[in-house]
Amino acid sequence: MSRAFDKAVELRHCLHRIPELAGQEKKTCAAIREVLTAIPGIRVLPPYLQTDTVAFIDGNAPGKNITLRADIDALAVTEATGAAFASEHPGKMHACGHDVHSAILYGAALELSDRRKDFSGSIRLVFQPGEEGLAMAKDLIAAGALTSPAPDFVAALHCEPGLPVGCIGVKNGAMASSCLHFEVTFYGKGGHGSMPHLSRNPLSAAAVALTELQNVVGNRINTQRPAVVSVCRFSGGNADNVIPNDCFFAGTLRALDDETAAELLTIVKDVCSAVATLYKVSCEVKTNGEYPATVNPVSGVKLAQKVAADCGIQIFNLTESAMSSEDFSCFLLSSPDGVFVRLGAGETQPPLHNRKFLPPDEIIRNGIKYTVQLALEYLGN
């Protein structure tokens, strides 16, 4: 384990220095492929997309398949951690721990390749691009990455600030919400600021729609069902005395079940259409980057709990679902069983996506230990 840990930390530092955005992870992919190719007993497949890496470790006989996934992309955040291995790509940073996830999966691969005689079946290693914003798990699965063989069990972990370093946090059912990115554009009629009656101001319509969205959700969605509408961008016009022709705002819709998620989108369309009629403008609603809710099967949670306990890792049975999203949900929907867990990054660690987020290297040790034992335990059953 000591060698695997040291090599994994080395890769973590390498990847942290070269963060790349979703779908652009060329250097990251090359670095991962280089270290995996050097491990005896690992078959590295040609990429399904441009920047993914899928590899196999085959056991001593045919059997079940467990698929282990790590995400590899970074965020458009300027790092302020002061780390010796800080980002060398201005305006980009591993602010969500994907460098840690990749390092853990690599360390687990080192350990599991040495134990090929200890299990039957196969272990698929997936280093997935584009988790942030693009939900590229769907693209990777559609391209065939989970075929030949289909997985019997899928597993992933994610760094979690607020939990003790190296602990495992898990929950039955919804671990993370769905997420749908939306953009609303109002089209009006531009004109001079002194004569608004001759124009149709899309800014006014967009502002009213934005406000009404916050009010209507509480009247349409059962208060016992979590539902979040967040508008995070608003843009229109570029002069103080010119009414623009169009204006848009964009954000995300989040829920823990499909029914609520569908109702949220209906609310956005209803509100925007009604406001457009009132202000005599037109509107268009676009959606993209859909993430299903991440829902853990009971059987997968029981296995994760047993494995963590056997490894002597502290277990936190989480009571609340996160309203953040995770496209590992697509893996869970493509497999009969699986589990998604949180890996404690420290109780005083800044939040995810913060420019000072920097999990300690030490969490990699428990991440490797848990991942290796999960694979061996599953394939041993």
C-alpha cells in the first residue's frame, strides 16, 4: 500500500498542476494513460471519446464485472491555495477534487493489478472527462464504454469538505440531486431610452420572470419535496441609454426525484411564457447538461458500509441529500447495482469549487484502501 500511496500522490500533484476544463483534458488523459500503461496486467483501451481512459484488470477466471470511475476535469477557477503543486494553467484549478479521485483510482489499480490471482471476473477502470457542466458520462456510456462486459456493479467516490479526513460518508437513496441547466432569452424591440413606449423592453420582462420564478416554485411544489431554482447569470444591453433587442438569464434546476424535476422545468416555461405575453415580447427556453439524481441502491450501501468497517475506516451515515449533482448517476442507471460515497476532506476545508479548496494528500490512503477492498469483496461474492 505504501508504494501505491506514494505513486498516487505523485500523480495527484502532476494532475493538479495541469488542470483542464471539461472535454479539453488532453494533457490529463495523456498523463493517466502513461502511468496505467506501465502497470503489468492492465489493458488500456483506445479512447471512446477524445480524452477518456478505460482500462481492464482481468482476474483468474471469467466472472462478474465491477466498474470503478473517477472524474478528471477541472474548473474555471483561479487557484489561491499556495500549494507547492498549484495550478500552472491560469484561470483553471482542480477545485472539486477530481485530481484526488483520479489518483485514488490509479493507486487502486496498482494494488489490484498485483492481486489478479485473488479474484475472478474483471475490474473496469474509467477515468471520465467532462463531469463539470457537460455531464459527459452520458456520452461515454452511449459510445459503448460500459459494454463487453456490462457492469454488474459500479462505484465512485467524491471528496467532501465538512467530513473528517479520510472517513466514508454514505446514504441510502438520493445522495445528490438532479440538475438541469437552462437559459431563457427574451426578445423585444430595441430603441432609445427616452421613448420606452416605442420599444418592447426585454430587460423588464426578464427581471419580472426571474422574480416570479422564486415565488411560483413555493406555490407549485410540495414543500416536503426539495426543489431549487438558481439563476446565476443575467445579461442584456451594453449602453445606458439604449433599450436592447434581447436579454437572457441562465441557471439550474435541482430536485431529488423525476416528478419534481419535470415540474420545475414546466414552471420555468409557464412563468416565462406568461410574462412574455404580458410585456408583448417573445421568449425561448433552452436546456442542456442534464444530470439525473444520484440514487444509491440499499444493497450497494450495505456493501460500502461493510467494506469501510473491514478497513477500519470511520463511517458517516448521512441523513441529508446534497442538492449538488453528479453524473455518476448515469453509471448507476446503467447497472443493476452500485454505490456512490463521500470521502472526508476535512471539517475545516473550504467548500467545493472554492479557490482555496485543497484536500490533504492523506485522504488518498483511505480512498485506495476502500476502493481496493470494495472490488475484492464484490468479486469474491
